Amino acid sequence: MVWSERQRAMLEVMGLRVWSAPAAAEPDVAAAAVADEAVPSAPAARPPAQADATAPMPVVNRRPMPAAQPIAAPVAAPGAVNAAGLDWPALREAVASCTACALSDSRTQTVFGTGHPQAHWMIVGEAPGEAEDLSGEPFVGRSGQLLDNMLRAIGLSRHAGDTPDPAKQVFIANTLKCRPPRNRNPLPDELARCEGFLIRQIELVRPKIILAMGSFAVQSLLRSNAPVGQLRGRVHSYQGVPLIVTYHPAYLLRQLSEKARAWDDLCLALDTVEAASATAARD
Ligand code: SF4
């Protein structure tokens, strides 16, 4: 297999070793990942030393996306907060003042989400950790750095200042807006109550594609308790929006060998977006 520049950039950013194989041999991503696993001194969350962090982002040629369609409101779980009809400022205020579950007692602050309000890509994670609870931002620390590197490799950013183009922007939100104590797993009742906020965020963003990262995001969006490994690798649908299941970056930092599969998931998401654009261009 001959890697394209885009593929090489993505692999390197995700910490997978890219090597030039002889013409007769075919590089194997999983093998490369396993090889990296045996080199613990290589920090997974950082680009490899030879990568130039200031180098231009790889260019992804994307056709215009189809016009945004309203997302039909899903049926919220019993007991979910009611955020129907709220605009962005009212939704922010509702989250910031929410006391619908016991997590409001232990949080430092809520973690609303971040990114372009009309981003074409939406990333749904799980619950804030300690760093997120302190900063009020989702996906900070090493997992956030890995996520940002992965996004940059495919020409996307969570920072509105990087580009005004919503097609190259992501909006990042968690299923829970408050940190569970000691980073324990979210409880079903907490996920159910908080779900109304996430539903409204997705309605307002109206993304073209959703990446569900981790099992609790999958539980909320797909109503499935199946493991991520069983659900990834195909295109699901959330209220008509294509949804790709993939691993949470924090998990990837612990399981280096799964980075190759996460890379496959990003490629599937890109292919899905590009296919939708091509279809729209033909119609
Ligand atoms: S986790 Fe969600 S439902 Fe619970 S208090 Fe925080 S914002 Fe409200």
C-alpha cells in the first residue's frame, strides 16, 4: 500500500510509526502500532520528534457539504432535563445553573462544550475529568492534546480563530456536563438527566457528522450497551446524521495498539463526509 500525504500525516500525528516499505511489501498499520507499543519512551500524545508542529496542516480537499437539515428531536430519556427550544445563551445558563443530579454538589464548574456553533463536525465525549472540571473546557490535558493532533491531521480545529470555515470546525461536547467524583463512571441516572442538554446542543449545531468517543457517548446517542469495538467500523445514524463510533482519546493513551483502529475510524468519517458531498453535488 502506498500512503498518501494525508494518511502519513495522520498516522504520524497519532503516534504511529510510518515506515517506507520495499515495493513488494505492504506496511501494516496494526504492526506499526504494536511496534510503537514496545517503545514506551515515545509519548503518544505528542507528534513524533521529527514532526514540525508549526508545519501547515495537511490539506483535505473537500467538496461543499449539503445544506444543513433540521434534526428531528429524539425522545429524551425519562427524567432528562428539558432544554427544548433554548437558544445558545439560554442553554449555557441552564447548564451552568443545573442542579438536576448530585454531581452539581461536587463539581467545580460545569463543562458546557466548545467550538463553532455551526461546525460541520461534532465530537461527543463522556464526562469531564479533573482538568476539565478545573478549566471548564472539554478534552484538555494529554487526551485533549491527542484529540487536537488528530483533528489537525485531517484539517479540523476546535478553535474558531484557526479558520472561519464551519466545514473545518468541530464542536466538542460531553454527555455529562459535570465531573463524577474521583473520575468514576457516570451513573445511568446521571446520563439520563443530563441528556436533554446534549440533545439540544446537537439540534443547535446541526452537524454533518458526529463522532461518538467512548462507551458512554455511545450509550447516550445509540442507546446501545455494546462495546465500542463491536460498533466501530460502520456508519450509524443519529436522527439522520451519520455517526461514527470510535475510541476515547484517554483510552488510546492507555491502549496504543488501538490507535490504528481510531485512525481507520477517522478515515471512515472523512469518507462519509466526502461521499455525502459528492451525492449532494450530483443531486
Ligand atoms: S451532570 Fe448534567 S444533569 Fe447533572 S447537575 Fe450537571 S448539568 Fe445537571
